[in-house]
Amino acid sequence: MQLDGTAIMQELREDHRNMAAILDQLDDVTWLASSGKDPDFPLLGEIMRYMTVYPDAVHHPKEDVMYERLRSERPDLSEGLDDVCEDHRAIAELGARLRDDVEAVIAGAAVRREKLIEDASAYVGRLRAHMQWEEGDLFKRIDSMLDAEPMNFDVSRYAHVRDPLFGTQVDDNFERLTTSMRP
Ligand SMILES: [Fe+2]
Ligand SMILES: [Fe+2]
């Protein structure tokens, strides 16, 4: 399935808005933990599950398709692009570390509060900085490429994966997260 590049960029920017809202939730939970209160661990579990099943599994690979084309079509706009792979890898690793902490707590294991706060801050910081880089620089380079020459992209590998939280139907597994995000 081929999709127009500008439509994909719209999706990617919408993903970022959604991910920013989730990171705000994660901030709130971390703040609660650092002020000595017990955070809502099942909520934290839902947050990290969402990050694994959508941003890690769909958003980043879709971006990789765009960056790959930028690299092959517009080497003149591809400076520093190698760092993206490392960023995506590091974000997945930091996310997995935090998810492990949370799952351990939910399973009844003792996890130092400081470790949880540290891991959450590292994850949020890295992902926010990465999204800012993309919004402020990388996505604009892709826009320039598409302005100069409209292109289609094959994203059929991800087309069947719906966003379980911000899509048309909310997955039951994200009930707490949905409630906590309600204004
Ligand atoms: Fe990215
Ligand atoms: Fe992104």
C-alpha cells in the first residue's frame, strides 16, 4: 500500500502530539513519586505498555521509512541523520528499563524509588529531546523534500496497526490512562 508522504507526515506529527500528552502524564506520576507519595503503578504500567505497542512498534519504524528516503533522495539534507537510529534504539532501551521497573513493582518486587524516578526522567528527557529535534529540524527537511517532489511511501507493514489509545476505538487495556487524561 502506497501512501502520500504529506499524509504520513501529518500522522507522524499527530503521533507526537499524542506522545507529548502521554509524557505529561508520566511527568505527573514521576512528580508524585519524587514527592514521596505512592504513584499509581497500574497507570504507569498502561503508559509504558502504550509506548511499546504504538510509538516503538509503529511510529519510529514509520519515521525510519521517511528518513531512509531522505537519505537516498536528498543526501544534501541528510546531515547527522545517522544519529536517529541511535536515538530510536536508546529510547526503546530506556523505555524497556522503565517498563521492567514498573512490572517488577506490580509483581510485588522491591524497586528503589530513586531508580524508578531516575529511569522515568531519563526516558522522558531523551524522548522529548528527540521529538523536538524531529519537529524543529528533521521533519522540516522531509517537508522540503516533499515540497520539491511529491512522493508515495510503502507503509503497509504498519497500516493495519491501529493506535490503541488515540484511534477510533480505545482498547480496554488502557482504561486508567484514558480516564486520567480526561480534562
Ligand atoms: Fe523518531
Ligand atoms: Fe517521532
